[in-house]
Amino acid sequence: MNIRHIAPFFAAAALAAAPAFAEHRTEKIVVDQPPPTIAGDDNATERQAKREGYVWAPGYWGYTGSKYEWTKGHYVAARNGYRYEAPRWVQENGRWTLYPENWVKDEDNKDKTVSR
């Protein structure tokens, strides 16, 4: 392969893969069957040592449209002034709702300096 064609080839490959990396569910999912239970403390065994500047996003059962699928825990870059909320399943009106991960303004992290 000619060297002049290598850079555009890698750029095209990266652009083609971008949608797979960018996929991020923001809507909730509602299903009739409860998610599988987590045997033991799988999230604790997945977790690695603390990493400065990162937050642990625990593993959870996702839903692909026809079945549950385990998503492994991983680290996400911390956001200053926000706290991370992991995806969670909630039983509502006899059905199960998966609320997606979320960053919430950390009210406890406000600047509490009083002006004089």
C-alpha cells in the first residue's frame, strides 16, 4: 500500500468506528421481565484500584430488545461539580424500567464561601 494512502485509510476507519464508540443511551427502557440477579458481589470483584480523576461505573444488566445482557463495570472521567449516577432498574406499575447513567449537579460540592 502506498504511504500516501495510509493516513486517509486510518482516518476513514476511525470515522466508520465512531458511531459504535459514541453510542450512549439517554432514554429509559421498560420491559415486563425483571433483570437477572447479580450473584454475590460481582461489581466488587470487577472493580480495580481507585484512579485519580475517574469514577467507577459499576456493571449492570442492560436490555438489547429481546434479552438481558451484562455490561461490565468501567471507569469514566470525573466531572468537576457533578456526581455520577449508575444505570438502575426500578419496578414501576408491574414493569421494570432501566434508567440510564446520569451526571447530577453535586449540590454538596458548591463553593460555600460567604462574602463579607
